[in-house]
Amino acid sequence: MEVILLKELRGRGGEGDVINVARGFANNYLLRQGYAVKATPGNLKQLEQRRSNIAKREEVRIADANALVEKLQDASVTITAQVGEEGQLFGSVTAPMIADAIAEQFGLEIDRRRVELGKPIKAIGEYEVPVGFYRDIKANVKVVVTGDTVEDAEANAEAAGDAVVEAIEEAVAETEAEAIAAEVEETAEEIEAEEAAE
């Protein structure tokens, strides 16, 4: 079944492309999700009228993707994970973790599905990970996985817990001091009022 794409469909084409897909895929996904419309004679005629606008939008998308590639090409992203004694990670580093690290360290929101990590990373080290932006435009990002041993993580958690306890104690002491000051002020006002009444 022929459809006209309304937006990019990874691996198949971009806005304005006419592609041939299975009828079930078209009806159950592309048409329902707003990715495409049927390639009827009327829709094809409208497409021809919109070609120049589509070409302008395509230029902008490609320019934006190339700008992102320049920012991230050969960039280094550091992820710290818990490791055992032999450098093996507890768990693994996944595509969403890499996308979050890029957002945190570079301020760039990346769709986690664009991080082309073949298999999850299970050991500390440096890895080249391709990140796709638009169509075939990609950047290779260096992912540096460093490790915290369990002892380090426990020490950090204990230090963080101590800091929280200290902050709570300070807040309680401050609240008690404010309550005492308010009580003293109230008592002073009562004494003044009694003296004025006499």
C-alpha cells in the first residue's frame, strides 16, 4: 500500500516521501499515529503543491542536525556506575542513561531511541556510540564509564545521610529558637499591657 509520509519514519524516509508498506502497518500504525496519509490522487496533488514548503523544512532539519553533530562529534560523556572488584558493572549502561547524560552534560535533549547502542555496556572503559539525529546524520560520542565500588557508594550514601540529618537538626533548632523568641515577645507585650492598665 502506498502512503505519503507526514514526518520522518526512521529507515523509511522523511516528510513528503511516497513509500510502499504493508497494508496492516499502514492502517494500524502509520495512519493512526499521524505518520502518513494514503497516497490517493487528491493527496498526491496536494503533495505536489506543498513540495517547496517541505523542501524548506527539510533544509532546516538537516541544518539543525548538522549543528548538533558539530556539538557532539567526538564529545566525551561520563557515566558513573557501581562496579564490583573486577570492573564489572552491577547492571549495565543503557541507551536511556546515555541520552540522560548527554542532556545533563551538554544541555541537549536527545531521543533515547536515537542512541544506537548495540548491546548494553557492562564494564568500565571508553566506548564509541553513534547517535542519530535525522535520517543518516549521526555523531560518534565517546562514552566514558567510570565506576564506584560498593564501598564508595556506601560511603557516599552515608555522607549524604549525615548531611540530611545535620540539615534537619539545624532546621529544628532554628524553629525552636523562633518559637522561644515569639514566646518572649508575647510575654513582654502582656507585661506592657498590665503596666499600662495599672
